[in-house]
Amino acid sequence: MAASGVLTWLILAVFAPWLAPQDPFLVVGEGLVGPSWRHPLGTDLIGRDLFSGVLHGARTSATIVLGVAVIVIAIAFTVGLVSGYLGGIVDDIMMRIAEVFQVVPRFFLAIVAIAYFGSGVDRLIIILGLTSWSGLARVVRAETLSVRESAFVEAARLFGSGTFRTIFREILPNITPTTSAYLTLLLSRVLLLEASLAFIGLSDPSSISWGYLAGSSQAYLRSAWWIAVFPGLAILLAALSLTSLGDAIGRRE
Amino acid sequence: MTKYVLRRLIQVVPTVLGITLITFVLVHIAPGDPVEVLASGNGDEAYYEFMRAKYRLDDPFLTQLWTYVSNVLRGDFGTSYLTGESVVRTIMPRIGSTLLLAVSSIVISTLIGLAFGVLAAWRANRLLDKAMLRISVFLAAAPSFWIAQVLLLFFALRLGIFPTDGRNSPGFEGTGFAKAVDTLWHLMLPMSVLASQESSTIARLTRTGIVDQLGDDHIRLARAKGLGDLQVVLRHALRRSLPPVVTVIGGRVGHVFSGAVVVELIFGWPGLGRLILSSSQSRDTPVLLGVLMLIAAAVVLMNLLTDLSYMLIDPRVRLK
């Protein structure tokens, strides 16, 4: 049940080109026409179909969120597992580094990076991924610490399980629920961050995103409320789908 | 205690320097020549030479960094590439606006958040509590620009009870009290956007903190003395649930500043957020670095203040 929202989003993302009635970049009617049967969510300034734009936006946001997830998982789990399992000076150094990343103002750093390096889905994923992992790393570390001392880990070690094997076979499976609950919440924040960046004009010009669509509405708020309302609503629903999935995973625990 | 405060104050410096360094490196490894971007490709070779020499852009990276940092320590933040005006002069007039927006939304959201948190804890698991949980989940998932535009559409464009943009009405010439009222009127919508999201976070935390304590012995004693539910919550549970709430408020300052960028853009609020956007688009590096450093310092200082207020609320911290 809880996963249905995220699932819908992913299905829309994969099949957007077939589900969308129009090419989102194509001028298909008059500009700034309100919602109608022909254009369920209305058209934008130059007459592109907003419904098709919102469907394609699902694709862009899903790509970015999944891409960021890969980077965040890779860094956070490496740092958290190593830090929590080995402890000592390695732990100290890694946690200090994580702290620095926690204070870095992500949004501003992203603005600077994108303004100076140009915008693109790839660069967005990298900058958001590199600045978003620290919280998760701390959760992974804390969970690792609490599992490390348990009897089954002790037993595995007694039976000759090496560090690598113990981490992957004993610790990782036991910290997955809590950490994935945290991860989904983190991804919902990444989604909102990406949307804000696109809103202020820092999105990839070659792919349509929800934030970009909402941002383009600002100049025509007086005459075209639908361009402001619907893309934002899509972001809201996507973020809600992630948080409710996270809640469900957390409650199962 | 003075020692502790001093040590924490000294820690502020490397953090702010670190953030400056990251930005500095980022800006320098970026492709493209700032001078060419400034002239939008229209200048000639002599002009580029002149500009590069003027801003010493051909110096090695470390020399540039050293010059910059030592100038900053002397209070010189350089001049804007774009206007030639000093960075301090460019930033100064905008600080007040952003500060007004940020501080007012933090204060209001703290008051509202605490009040709603107490209400929710008092009525824990009843209708009011559940309704408030729904609302806060909704607010946390909504993009701030969406809330801003929906409020703008409804309250400014539809009902016309608030202005659409700016800090004062166009051509407004009043001073003193009249001007303050006019500013407040313009502030209401942008402030509400930032405050709505912050207050829902604070309310949830307050509620959880209080509810967690309701089973404790000191609460049972208070009840045994015959205090009513609301009195127990207000006089006994609230105080002890404050420290985590204060931490979160301090930690959210960065979030408020980020939110301010979007909100300032939508409501035409003349603050630092819009300056960051325009200076990063025009690659006006000195201005950009100056604003970022200011924000980093504000965020880190707020964290410090949070820790210090912690000591006032929770005497146990003082002993450590």
C-alpha cells in the first residue's frame, strides 16, 4: 500500500513518452489556455501542453532522485559501516569529515556549482549526491555500532568470518530497515531541493522538470494560475509518496 | 563556562574559512573565463588583459587565495566585477531585508510551533493532534515555491488583501510608523511561507518531547498534586522538552536562508537571496563569495547561540 505512490511515480517516469498525449516541447495550441478536455492542465506561454510536461517531469525527477540515491548509498554506507565497525581513529576522521559536509549550505553550494559549471542532469546528480550523504552515514554508523556487539555477530566472528564477510553478511542485512526509512526521507528532501534549483532557473534546459515548469509560471501568475499550481502539486505528491513509504518502513521495524 | 564559550567561538573561524575555501576552489576550477563572461564575449584582447591585471586573475591559485583571505581579514571583501562598487557596499543595504524576513519567520514559527505542539500533546491521539500531524506532513512535503505561489494567487491576486511584491508600496513616501506598517504588510506573505514549514517541524518536535515525558515520575507527582492536564504540560513537561526543540531551531537557520532565496524571488523582496542569484548568473565572484561567507557565518553563529542557550535551559550541560 505504502509503496503504491512511489510505484505510480516510477511507472509514469518510465512510460511518460507513451502516456503523454503530446511532445512536451512541441507547440500544440494557443498559449496560456486554461485546463480543458484538449489540454487537461492547460497550456504554457507558447502553447505547449502542460499535462505532457508534468508527465515528462516525473521522468526527470525520478532520474535525479535515483541517481542521487546511488551516490548517497555508496558513500554513506562505506563511511558508516567502516566507521562504525572499525571505530578508533578511522571513525574519528570520517565523522569529522561528515560533520563538515553537514554544515555546508547545500542549496547555496549547488547554486554556485551549477551557475559556474552549467546545468545538466548529470551535474545536478553529482552535486546533490556529494552534499547529501552525511546524515545517512551517521545513521548507518550508529546502527552498525548497536549491531556490532550483538551475539550473532560475535558468533560469526568466532566461526572465522572475516571483517568483510561479517560486515556484508551479518551487519548489513540487520541495519537495512532503519537506514532505508531514513534514506526515503532524505530522498524526499533531495527532490524538493532539486525542484527549488530548477524553479530559480538552474535546471537542465534539455529536459522538462516540475521545478522548471513552476518557475516558468512566475511571470504569468496573473493570467495563468494552472502553470503554478499543477507542477508543484506533482512535486508535493511525489515527496509525500516518499515520506509515506519511509514511514511505513519505519513503523514495520 | 567562559572558556567553553571562547573555545566554541574559535571553532567558528575554521568552519567559515572551510566553506569559503570550497567555494573558492569551485569557482576557480569552473570552465570559462570570468572576464569574457563579463563582457559577454564582446570585449577585445586589450580589455581582457586590463581586467585580468586589475583583478589579478593571472596570479597562481594559491596567491589569489592568500590575497583574498588576507584582504578579508582586514575587512576588504574586494569590488564587484560588474559594478565596480565595493562588495561591502553592495551587500549592506540588502542585509536588513533578509534579516527581517529570516528573523521574523523564525520568531513567529517558534511561537506558533510551541503553541501548536503543546496543544497537540495536550490532546495527544485525539482529533486535533491527528489533524495537525496530517497538516505538518503535508507542509513538509510541499515545495516552498508552491506554497508561496498559491498564497500569492489567493491572498494577493484573488482577494487583494496583501501586496504582490516588494518591501514597500511603489512611490511610498511615509516614514517612521507608517513605513513600518507598510513594510509589515508586505512582509506578511513571504514570512508566512517560511514560517509555515518551520512551525510545523517545531510543533511536531515539541509534541513528541512532551508526550515522551507524560509517563515520567515527576509528571505523575504533578498530577497527584491535582494539577490539570494542560497545567501539567505547560508547567512541567514543556520545560524539559525544550532543549531538542532549541537545537532544531538553531539548525534550521540554514534552511530558512535557502528558503529565503526562493521566497525573495517570488515576492520581489530586495534581500541577499536575489543578490546570490544575480551574482552567480553574472559570475560576479567577489560579491558571491562575500554573501556566501556572510551566510555561512550567520549559520555557524546561530548554531553557537543554540548551544549556549542550551546551557541556560539545561543546567546539566553547564557542568560538563
